[in-house]
Amino acid sequence: MFRLLLLAASLAAAAPAQLCKPDAQNAFKVRLSIKTALGENAYAWDAHEEYLFKAMVAFAMRRYSSKSSTQIANVLLCNVTDRVSFWFVVTDSSRNLTAVPGREVEAAIRMSRHRINSAFLLSDRTLQFLKITSTLSPPVEPSTPVWLIVFGVVLCLIVAGIVFLIVGGIRQHKKRNKEPRQAEAVEEKAEVAMENGIPCETLEVKGGRLNGGFAAEEERFTPL
């Protein structure tokens, strides 16, 4: 009788070890990067933190199923390393020798992922459930509708194009009006008056035009 009790006790002690081990069915590996996330404010991972993790997993399981009666004792941890990584498995509360199916544990963790991260001051990148995909936060919707932003950009481009065409047209019109005036000014400067076959400058005088060739003779015969 005593041997039977001893055998039963040894089997009961060995059962959790079989359920929680690396790559075991329904077991999940967790990796924490506490120093990376918190730097100088990083806390040490100890038995208290392990208890909190078990409590958060039990909370997630109970929240996932309103009929669940998962206790902290149903969450088993194993292969804990100094770099803060370990495996965990959730056992069935009604049958302690049976693990809860992995799909149910994954769904529960995904539902309460934000709460678990907040409990340890970490994020999906620094608290990793390696076999559970990260939960994506809902996309942030802009306060202004996208179509209104696109419409505003297109309208600004159209207005800028119209202004550019108007300014360009005004400049072209001024340039065209300026070219004939410049040509006329050049022609007037190049024009040389010819009198008696001798080129001379054009003088604007009230009494007419004075020929410089006869100016000396008129001065010679002018009476005193």
C-alpha cells in the first residue's frame, strides 16, 4: 500500500514536468527584454515577478472564458534562464494532469495582451510570446477625412497652375510691347541726316535746320 502511494505521488510530481518543457505540446516560450525597455529603471526578474506573470495568465484565461476557473496554480513555468526567458503551460483546473489546448491559451493571451504588457511595463517587442503573433493596434484614423486632404492638395495645385499661367502671360505681353519700342529707339539713334551729300547731325532749332558748312561764311560777312 505504501509503495502504491509513493508511486502515485511520484507520478503526480512527474506529470507537471512532462507538461511544461521546451517544445512540449500546448507550451509557449516567453522572452523578456527588461533592460532594453527600461534601461537604468530595469527591475530584477524574481519569484515575485513569476507570481505576477502566472496571475496575469490566469486572469487572461478567466477573462477569455467566463466559465473558466483557472487558478494561479494552474499556470506552470519551467526552464527559466537568467536572460529572462522561460516556458509556460496552463493546466486544466478540473484535470490537473491535462494541459489546456494551445489555441485557447493563444486566444486568451491575444485578448489580454495589452494588460499583460502594462503589468510589466513592456511592449510586444520587449515581452515576446514566441508562438503567439503580436496583436496589432487599430489603425489611427485622421481627424480630417482622406478624401478631403486629397481634394485640398489637388485644388492647391490647380490654383498654383492658374496663377503661374496668368503671371507668365502678363510677362510675355510686356516683353512683346517692349521689343518694338527698343527697335524704334535703335533705328532713331542709327539714323543720320544727309544734307548736300555731307552727313551731319540733326539739330532741333526753332528757325529750321542750320547747315554747318556755311556757318563760317555767314560769320565772316556779318556786319559789326
